[in-house]
Amino acid sequence: MRGARTQGLDGLFRPRSVAVVGASRRPGSIGRQIVANLIQGGFQGPVYPVNPKAEVVLSVPAFASVKAIPGPVDLAVLVVPPEVVLTVAEQCGKKGVKGLVVITAGFREIGGVGIEREAQLRRIADRYGMRVVGPNCMGILNTQPEFACNASFSAAQPLPGSVAMVSQSGALGEAILADAAQAGLGVAMFASVGNRVDVTAADLVAYWGDDPHVKVILLYLETVGEPQEFVQVARAVARKKPIIAVKSGRSDAGALAASSHTGSIAGADVAADTLLQQCGVLRVDNFRDMFALAQALLHQPPPRGERMAVVTNAGGPGILATDALVGLGMAMANLTPATAKALRKVLPPEASVHNPVDLIASADGRRYRDALRVVARDPGIDGLVVLFVSPIMIDAAAVAQAIVDQTRGLGKPVLACVMGRERSDEAQRLLQDAGIPVFRYPEDAATTLRLMLRRGRWLERRPVPVPALRVDKAAVAKLLRQHRSSEWLPAAAAEAVLAAYGVPFAPSLRVGDPGEAVAAAHRLGFPVVVKAEAAQLLHKSEHRAVRTGLRSGDEVFAAAKELLERLREDFPDVALQVQAQAEGHREVLVGMTRDPRYGPLYAAGLGGVQVEVLRDVAVRVGPLDGRDPAEMFAGLKGAALLGAFRGAPAADVDAAVAVLLRLQKLVEDFPQIREVEVNPLILARAGRRSAAVDARLRQELS
């Protein structure tokens, strides 16, 4: 991943000399804390405090300006008023400084003059080839002994380790470092990126992706500011090492204003969530889960499947673990008869030899050793959770040592849960030193296993090319030109656009009065559907604008007359569509909404009028590969409704997959399309004709 994105970052994270501009002698000041952190953090090169009013800062000679420093400066940390930052940055550029960390606030986040100030900072950095972290940040650090450099004002002293972390929040950065140290998680590098005038999360992921000292990358994101760049980088790096993210901002009130079902469901957080999943980033809800997952992935392999086993000395925790594992989509492994037979030989009669394996409260180190020797090597398990409630009469350390000895080199993830107080601290240390993550409660272990399983499945997945599609691009270009003054295309035009790209529609005719509707019905053949259409009539079901199952001319006439008379007052341009009733038996939705940050968001779900109530929709950020659409339908909560049940044959999901890929081709060919939706697409059984019966399309006005 080395290239323009990571060029110059060594000047930030591996400097040979550091200047702190705005260094202070005042206790409690940021300028003083940064100088102290550099000295106490073991930085091997010269530290140059810059303060025109001080001769010495923390026993280190100070200088009046950057240009007064006698030697070269690789990194400059700026802690000066915002109106002075640009002058100092210019001096740093002339001095040959390679990297700037701008702690100072008062830039884009305040608007107005701050926006222009930040733009000028970017121009100065570009002119001199300096990489910049910030402004409005907490700083950066590197704990690797040969490059030790704590250029931050964090009061927390991180433990050295193999994890790299980036935070978009300076305030949270302090807490993240403190909590990581408390959790025993060692940090190799850390960056608080602030306003990201230059260095972004994508840059750092690329940089750390090539660093052999970094084994796991952690992100705190408030926004994915450069989504297309981030996806490209993260997808490549996640193949080499885990990336875990806490992403804030789950609500999105703006989605309520969308006019299509797809737009109302595919909000900003849905987009961020699916984007992270697609590029292999494991999203967690909080920092506790982040640190636990990082510890697990540092030392344990992801499971190859979903079959989990639980070994416990207490029935209650064993049941809790079972409920949590199954509730999170995993399965309890069926132990082989040979395993059960071997367990009966080493366990007392009261013990359970079925999963979860309950060794009962009297289980000591020897019993755990005997049981784990058998269970851990059962070919039917993909992961193992070992629970131990520490009673006063049992040597917890001996139990921990038995767990370590019998699971060493297993090739499957092993997680432990130690509950109780009797020598539990010693037991936890033994397990953690051996690379076995320890949890307080079974539910937390299950959450971590689920995310490890997600990583394993993502690593196994390989994209499939999209097949070549025959489409009539010229016909669509003509239709869009004809309706370039209409944001929402008329229904007939929207159907024609989609039909030109191979989306099958049920035959229909447009008419103006009840008599024409009857004639159209006879031409199409009964049964038919009669719908009202108007430019502003986007949700027909809300206005009872559809009549289905009409089997005679009289029924068609009455329905057409009622629709026209009732809706004409609110929709003066109301007209009618008579459509052959589709023969399918399941309704689905496929659609796209173009997010200004993330690009095309594709949706697939159960369709019809229930879509926004059930909200059973899978979303992917484009581009989709040839496997995505099928996975989207398979991942629905109601996926079973598309299969065979109660005597009805399975729906032809392949037809829906084909429509979604054709819809993607349309969107790629015509970027002015902002939203498009086929709902419902009525799926027939395999071998019969599935057909769309309604569609809408919104374009950007030229």
C-alpha cells in the first residue's frame, strides 16, 4: 500500500527531532504536557521547545522561533493561537520540517474564517510537501522503542504493543488510550486526526497495513469522510490484518424525507454499516467490545464455522453462554458419539457429556484437563468457550493451567470466562499470558466470537464478476432527455427506462376513462389490475389507488370510475393504468438511492406495502459483484418466505438477482439517476415469468 497516500508519514511517526511550538512552563498547560510526554516517553532525538518568552522549558533549552533552531527538524507540534498557526506553518515549511501536528482548534469546526484558515494551511503544506495531522487534535504517538515519540498531550501512558489506533475525536482519544491500558491492550501507534486537513483514516490504515509491528488496527470514526478511498484501502488491508471500528452517529432523521421506500430505509448509518462490512471492517458498539475483540484477534484464529462448544463447571453460566451463542446466530456443536463416550470415562455420573458440557461444581484442574483433552479435539466444533466459576475449595490457577495446556496449538478460537474471586486474578493472568482472552460474563465472550466468525467468513469470501448484460442505452438516453425537466419520471417513462435494461414488466395499457379501461382489459385478458397515476401520486397504497383481481368488464368499469372521481380533486392530472395481473406469488423490492457521501446504495427486500413496516431490507454500497444480490436476499430475516412452504413452491429469487444487477448497470451508465425502485417485483416459481408491476425513478434536474 506504499505510495502517495503514505508518503511522508515516517516524518510524523518516526521523526529524528521534534519541535514543540508553543511549549510552556505553566503547569497544566498543553504545551508543557507535550514536552513532558516527549521526554518521559523515551524519545531518542533532540526535543526543541519553541517559546520566545522562555529560555528553558522542563530543563530543555528553548528557542525563540523555529528558524532559530540550529539543527534539522522532522516534526513540529503546533500549540499556538489559531491566528498564528499559518505564520508558524510557513516557517516550518522553510525550515524543511517533514510533518506537522496542529493541536490548535479554531479552523473548519468554527465555520467562517476557520474554513478559510484551514484551506490556507492545506495550501502551505502542499507547497512545502509537509504531511499534517489535525488541526484540532490531541496529537500522535509511537511506542516502538527505536522510534518512541509521544507527541500528544495525553495524560495516559499507553502500554507498548501491536495495536494501532486512530480517533477522529481528540476528547475521546484520551479516554481510549486510558481504557486500552486498563484493558491490558498494548498500543504501537496512535493518532488523533481532528479535522483531517491532510492525513485521514484511510492514509493511516494504509500506512499501518504495511507495518509488521502492527497486528490489529482500531478506528473511532464519526464520519467516513472519504468513503471511496477508505473502501479501496480498507478492503486490501483487512485481508492482511483485522480492522475494528466504533462508528458513532446511528440516527439519521434525513432519511424520513426520502420519497422512495429504498431512500427511507437506506439511511446514513445503514450506509456506513454496510460499507464497513463490505470492506472487512468489524464494527462494534463500544470500546469495551473493541478492546476485547482486538485481544482475541491478536492471539486467536477466527472460527472456520459456526459450531461452538461450551465447557463449564456451573449450569447457569453454561445456559447463558448457550443462549448468547445461539441468539447471535451461531450453533451449538453436536459432539460425536466417540467424544461423549470418552467424556463418560473421565467425568462423574452427575456431569453432562452433551454440549454444553457441565463438569459440575467440584471440577478441579485435573477434571478440566481430562474433559478439554477430549472436547477440544472433537472434529465437529469450530470454537470453544470455557467457563469457570471459582469456588473457594478449587485451585483456580490449576484450572487455568489446564485450559492453557489442553488448548495450545488447537487451531480453533478458545475464549475463557472466569467468574468468582478465589484466586481468579492469578487464573486470568495465566490465561491472558497464553493468549486466551478472558471475559467476565458469557455474553461478552459470545459477542466476540460472533465478530470473529464474521471476519472468518469475510476472509473466505471471494468476489464474483458481474456477467455482461445486453441493454439499450440509446433508448434510455433518449427517454431521459425527453423528460429532463421532470425530477420524478412519469410511471410509463420509468417503466420504459427499466424495460430497456431488461427488467420484465407485466403487460399494461394507459387509458383516460372507464370505457377505455374496459377495452384495455379485454385486450390484456382477465384478471387485471387498475391503478391510478399522477405526477405527485408516489405511494399508491396510501391513497387506495390500486384495484386488483378484476375479472370482468363491469368490475373494471366500476373500479376505474371510482378511482377517477375520488382522486381527481387532489390529483387533477390523474389517469389510469390497466395491467395484466402477474401470476407470481411472492413480492420483493429492489432499488437504489444515491447517497452524497457513499455513492449508490442498493437495496433488496420483501416488497409490497409492508416494506417500511417490516424494514426487512438488505443494503449494499455499490458496486455490487455477482455474488452480492443473492447474499442480500439470503440475508433477509424473512428469507424463508421466499422458499417453499405450505404447499407453495419456492419463488424464483434468481429473477430478482438478475433485476438488481440490471438496475446497477442502469445506474452506472446514467449517474444522473438519483433514486430508482422496482416495487413490487412479483416472483413466480422457477421456470415461469416473474414481472415488475410498479416502478419509480428520480433524476437530477439538468
